Amino acid sequence: MKNAIDFLIDISDKMDKKVPIVQNVVIDGIVPNIDFSEPFGMRTFLSIVKSPIIINSLDLGSNMREDFVKKIQGLPFPNGGAPIAEAFKESCAGFKKFEKTNGEVTRRIVFVTNGEDTDAGVLDYEVEKATKDYPIQVNIIGICMSEANQRTAKKVADMTGGAFCNVEQTCDVLTLRGIIAPVIDALHNAIAAKAPEPAPAPQPAPAPEPITAKIPEPEPVKVKEEPIRAAFVSQPVAQAPKPAAQAPVQQEKKEEPALSSIAAEVIEPVIDIKKENEYKAEIAAIAELQAARSAQKSANVKAIEESNSNIVALLDKNKAMMNQILEGGKETEIAFDRLKAAIKDHEMTIEELRTVNKKLTEQNLQLKHRAKEQEANIEALKQEKMALQKEIDRVREIANEMLKI
């Protein structure tokens, strides 16, 4: 059974200013210690207004190490929330889709995340529910995780036979490898752990009497059938001479513990050069199918990259709009401050004018009071004038009377 790894990279805003640490961890720590000849994939995840966005940067399958490194080097600007539990569910669905055409694999997930699910997801619950149907090894590389998130991550890793570590900053290769060594060891242990599984089956064999104990052991034959289907040569094996097909079955009953010898005998009839010409048409059809799949895969990768580019462009556009809004807000604030200063100046001017007006009003009242006093004086002078005129008229009358005498 093949081993497959799905890398889940957190690009939420919780990872802001931590992308260099992620690149250091993946490129210097993981890449040199992983066998990339086996199926692997890469997903980045974030959410906008609690709507998860899971981006298939590399579909699960046969990929190039260089493409993986290039995707890590080109991680987009962190933004949005972190739907960690949703990313895990999407990864499980990707494994199921892959297994429909490629057969079962040992499922392994490597999370690189801050560990805080902002979309109200519960990772340990989703993992526990998923592992009831099929074993999944979850490994978590924390990037500057809090203590609470570290406890949850360790719980999930222990629950699935994986490993957990936490990286706080970029560091040299030797230090980094020491930090993530538990995750690397867990990944390699998972690969080795699948080989000894059939070994316990031969243990009942030493008992000579219970023949029934040997009856359920044809299960290893299923292991023989899977490589035949995966190589698309199950029909040629069925058409091969029956004595050759029966011989391995007899050897399995005699030498049950030797699974490696059984696998070798299964492969020998497949690599039969004499019958190569008989299956040229089938080989050509398989090659054509593989070419079509490769073309479809290239088209899908191109479409996904275009989608990723559009998303990155949209995020950059949103960031630029936010910067413009912030800059506009600053300009508005400056203009508002200027307006406040002008209003203050006007208020001071108005206050000065009010003071002047008050003084002028007081002066005007004083003038009015003086004017009234002058009017009273004038009236008094008029009265005196009239009295004098009467006195003059009386004196004239007296004078006239005296002249008459």
C-alpha cells in the first residue's frame, strides 16, 4: 500500500509576518527528509467572512519536488480567517477521490498552522469522527502557537499516531531539523508500520491441529491482486496458463509467513517478455489513457493556478482599497483638523468682535445719556430764554408807560 501525504498550509491573517518561518520549515526541514516519489498534494486555506476557501495548489498524486518548493516560495499574502477543521475535512474528501482510481493509500496529513480555528471548527472532533472509518495520521507543525492551541494539536497528533512540534522563529538547518524531528520520524514510522502488519497472521500457524486458523489467511492474496489492478495487467494474468497461476497459491499455503516471496511470484508473470506483443493494443490504450489523464491534470493545474492568481489579485486589490481608504481617512482627518483650527480662529475673531461690540454699545449708551442731558439743558435754556423774553417785554411796557407820563 502506497503512502500519501497532503500538506495543509495556513495562509490566514493569523500567519501575517510568519510566512518566512513557514518557508524555512517546509523547504529546509521537510523537503530534504521526504520521499517525493510517492503521492503527495498541497492545499492552502483561509476564509472570508467565515466562508472557507480551500485552494488545491497541488492535486494529490504524482508531483515534482520542484513544483512543491515553488508553491511554498510563492505563498500569497496572508488574509482572512483560519478554517482548520474545514481544511481537514476537505483533505479527507481528497483522499477518497484519489483512492477511487488509484487504490487505497496510507493517509497522512501535515498541518502547518498557527492552530487557531477562527471559523468555530473543532479539529479534534472532526479527526475523531473521520478516523472511525479509516486511519489517518495527522502531524501538526505549529507556527508560534499559544499554549492552548499546542495542547489541542498534541491531542490530535497523539490520537492519530502522528507528531507535533512548535517553531517560534526562523533558525539554521540543524536547529530546525531537531525541532521538527518528531514529525519526520512519525512520517517514516508510518511508512514502515504498514509492512509488519501481515506478520502477526502466521503466528497461529505453528499450531498443527487448527486448520481453520489457516483458512482466513488468504487475505494476503488481496495484496497480490491490488498491484495487478494498479498496473492494469489483471486480465493478462488471468489469461496466463493455469498451472503457473496455481503454483504461487500452493507455495502460499506452504510458506505463509513469506509475503515478500508471494509478491515476487506475482510480479514474474506480469513481466513476461514473450507475451508482450499480444498486449500491444492494451499497452497503447493504457498509454493513451495516461496521456489523456496527464493532459487533463495539466489543464486542471493550470485552471487552479489561474484561480489562485485571481484570488491573490483580488486579495491584493482589497488590500490596496483598504490602504486607499486609510490614506483617504488620514487626509480627511487632516482636513478636519484644519477646519477645526479655522473654526477656532473664527470663534476667537467672533469673541473679539463681541467684545468690541459690547464696548461700542456701552459707549453708545453713554452718548445717548449725554444726549438726553444736553436735551434737558437745551430745554432749560429755552425756558430761561422765554422767561427773559417775558421780562424784557414787561420792562418795555413799563418803559413805554413811563414815556407816556
